[in-house]
Amino acid sequence: MFRSVEELKETARKIRINIIRSLAVSGSGHTGGSLGLTDVFTALYFGILNHDPKNAKWAERDRLILSIGHVAPVLYATLAQSGYFPVEELLTLRKLGSRLQGHPGREHGLPGLELSAGSLGQGLSVAVGMALAGKMDQKKWHVYSVHGDGELQEGAIWEAAMSAAHHKLDNLTAIVDRNGVQIDGKTSDVMEIEPLTKKWSAFGWEVFECDGHSFKDIVSTFNRAKATIGRPSVVIAHTIMGKGVREIEGDYHWHGKAPSEEQATRFIKEIQDHS
Amino acid sequence: MSYQLQNRGNKPTRFGFGEGVLEAAEMNPKVVGIGADITGSVSMNFFAQQFPERFFSMGIAEQNCMGVAAGLALEGKTPVFSTYGVFAALRTTDQIRISVCYNNLHVIIGGAHAGISVGPDGATHQALEDIAVMRVLPNMTVVSPCDATQTKLAAIKAINELNGPVYLRFGREAVPDFTSEGQNFNFGKGQLMKEGKDISIIATGHMVWEALQAAYQLAKEGIDARVINIHTIKPIDEEIIIWAAKETKAIITAEEHQVMGGFGSAVAEVVVKNFPVPMDFVGLNDSFGESGKPEELMEKYGLTSRNMVNRIKNILSSA
Ligand SMILES: Cc1ncc(C[n+]2csc(CCOP(=O)(O)OP(=O)(O)O)c2C)c(N)n1
């Protein structure tokens, strides 16, 4: 299961390139968050999660819930890279009849997809339900749920957070993509969510932080988070929106925009050159 | 009643909404705006830039936004809260029902990106149940204008003339803008867009334009279709519907929404009670939408003038 940091970097590079290719062909979609989360997704699927791409419904697999459905491109590209479905299928993103819906939809039958999502703030509750079921049945698998920092403004997140701690769900790890931006601008301008670590710990969670672009840090943090006993854990991953393409890094205008063909070619070259 | 029915150019109805809110706010200092992190895409940026001191950013927290709107309205402000229709109407339904409707407060709820023409974002973002849910709430007025010009008028009048809760529905894509600035627009009054005696097409929202195209096509084949625009789904114009039932042999409704419980159902309630005639319904049939180009989805789900023409021929041949 364990891959070297070099291998993870190389895999992340491929995933980033595929994200850009799929978005450029689709002509719409969420580039910024997808590139920002690529390293976290790579670490999860290639270093942390216990899963089997050839047996997507394996009962003992760890579950990953993508609560922020808008970053579907990073989930899709990572699933394809892991071997759940052919990489070339990524080029059907958002097209009529595709299994790769703009926001994930289970009814379209994509292997490896756990949940239909796209309305923010719902995924943590679903993760709590799955973790409760796992506890009831004494299962070893772990539930991971991925959230945006803007998404934490939804009240339902905090209802779920309270319930996870109340039920001592140490088989649940939430991940916060702390890129500091959302659609209207900086998260601190739209609606301040700080002090974030204090909020989660006040809600009864074990809180971890990591550099969301350092594989060493991501992997070791997730391993520590998973080892938490008696309470749920949250990993606040500090990321950069659009990571990997300097001209868009940190720019919230890239939250929901796809690159043109010309931009895509330039972005891909930068990612290839910058090893 | 005569309306200019040429397309002056495509324009998203959401721009009409943004312009209308801005214009009303220039006259009326009580107008306040609430933002839930998609200010630009629902065109509330026109207002927010002009009146930053009257615009409150609330983050991605629609239920809170709706409750806050109720509080502002209780204190005499006229709040406008707009987000995608899926969230505006459905995420906040309980807040709308109790805090807004049961208190009968003048809150303007903008349901943006309505219908399947939202396109590639897919099912999660396509509001196809909002009319059904909003129209069953006591005190609520439900408005679904047919183009950008009418959406602008509706926004201005919803702010200036109404007193209770309003759900104002509009779309994302650029669609034909064909009604005149000087039109006679009154809440609760349908508009006769084209006279006809063989069948009535009663449509709402952008589907009014599709209905007109269907009627022009049918005219070439000797079928004389009447086209009625129902921009106010609640309270609905019973008179114009009963008149259509009596004078034409059949009625077909058209909406970018689920047929069940939606606009067609609202028309059918009037028809069945007063003057039953054969009816058919163009809309979504109990399914979610999906990703695709807007025009591909309109085609796949039968929301085109071509499908209307076929359906109309079917009703008339079996009537
Ligand atoms: C309930 C709900 N409200 C609004 C939206 C529209 N929306 C999609 S993504 C987004 C911003 C999310 O911000 P964040 O979680 O920080 O993600 P990032 O911008 O970093 O990708 C918004 C408001 C939505 N999908 N769901």
C-alpha cells in the first residue's frame, strides 16, 4: 500500500493533468478546488485508504464521502488513476449520458462513487450515519469525509459534528480543504469561520492540521488521525486553490471556471515541467 | 392585448432580476440584500456594488439567510434573498414556511438557475421541484416570468406592490427577450400572447417562448393554437384558464419543472373544477435531471416546441 513520496508526486502530477484535460474538454467545472485537493486525494487513495479498485463494492473498504460535490473532477481523476474505470472516460465529464456528472450522481453508476452530492453541508451527516452503522456492525473500516472551508458555514455541518462526538465516532475522519477562499472571495470576507481548530475541539473532535501539499505531512497526519480513540477526528489541510498552476494559484475566480484549450495546454506544460 | 413577439436578443432572466432589484432599491431605501456566496451568479452584485451598506454577506448558510430575512422584514425592511432555486426553495423550506409565510412577511425570495437548462452542473443544481413546494405554502406568491424584461418588471413590482412572501423564479441561460418594457404586467393576471381557437398552450417561464414557436409551426399546418403566459402561478388567473377551456378544445401546459404538483397541476386544478377539457402536460416526468448542454437536455426531456407540436397533434386527434 505505501508508496514513496516520489511515487505519490508522480501520481499527483498525472491526476492534475487529467483534471485539466477533463475540464478543458467539458468547458465548465471547478478547477481551483480540484487542483488544490489533488495531493490530499492522491495521498488518500494511494497511501491511506484500504480499498480495491477492482472490487469497488468490497464490503470491508474504507468509505470516502465527497461532501463538496463541485470538486468532482479530482475525485473522478483519482478514481480513474486508481483503476476504477478507464482514464479516457474522464473526457466525458459533464457530457450528456456520462457517468461523470457535473456533481456526482450515484444513479449513473460510476464505480467507486459512494454518494450523490453537490448541495453543500450534507455530507458530514451522511458520514456520521455510515460510521454509526460501522460501529453497530463492529466493522473495521473507516469513514473519511471531505469538506470545503466555505462549506463549514452551513449549520448542518455543526449539527453533524456535535452528533459524531456525542456518539464517540472514532471511525470517522473529516477533512477540511482550508484554502481560505470560496465563490464570492476570501472566506474571512464572506463569513469568518475562525477560530477553526478551537471550534472543532469545542465540538469534541480531535483536531489535526497539515500542509495539504506535503505528502510526508499528509500521510503521517492521516495515520495519526485514524489512530484517535473515543472521538472523531478532523484534519484541516492547508491548501492552495489551483495548486500546480502558478497563474491561478490562490485566485478565487478559479473556483468554478474551466480552462480554455489554450490555457489547458499551457497549464499542463507547467505541471509537466515542474517536477 | 398585443405584445411585441420578436426576440430582441437573448438575455438571461437573472440579469432582469438583478436590474429590477437595483432599480427598486434606488427608489426605496428599505430594500436590503442578503448574499449566500453566489452573489454574482444570481445577479445580486448589481445591488451589492451600488449599496454595499445595505447588502449583508451571510456565507453559505441558506437557512440562516432565510431566518435573517424574516427578522429584517419584521423590522420594516424589504429583504431580497436570492440563491439557486434548489437551495432558495428547498434547503430553506421550513424557514420559509414558518418564519416567512406563517408570519406573512414581505420577503422576496429569488429562485435562480431554475429548470433543467442549468445544463452541465447536473441534477443537484437543477431546480425542478420548487414551484410545487412553493405554491402549496399559504400566503406565498409564486412568480415565474417569461423573459428578462418581464423578470425585471416582476422584481420591481414584487418589491413595490406586494406585501407578503414572494418566490420569484428565473433561469441561468440567455433566452429570447421578447416582451416589451411597456407591457401590462399585473400579478395574478395571465397574458394572452397569441389568439387561437383549436387548443390553448398555457406556459410559464421560458417555455412561453417555446410555446409561441410551437404555435407558429402549428399555424403552418392549419392548427390555430392560443398561447397564454401565466407568470403568476399563485394566485393563478382562473379566468383566463376557464376562458381557454371553454373556447378551445383542449389545453396543454408547459413548464421547466416536474409535472407532478407543478405548474400544469395548478392549471389542471382550475380546469377540472370549472370546465374539464382534455389536457396534456409538458415537463419533467418524475425524474432528476442530469449533466449535458442546455439544448440537449431540453431536447431529451421534451421541453421543445417540436415535442409540443407532436403532443398537440396527439391530443387533437384523440379528442
Ligand atoms: C447548499 C449549497 N449552497 C450553495 C452552493 C453553491 N456553491 C457551490 S461551491 C460553493 C463555494 C464553496 O466554498 P468552499 O467550500 O470553500 O469550496 P472551494 O471554493 O474552496 O472549492 C458554493 C457557494 C451549493 N453547492 N450548495
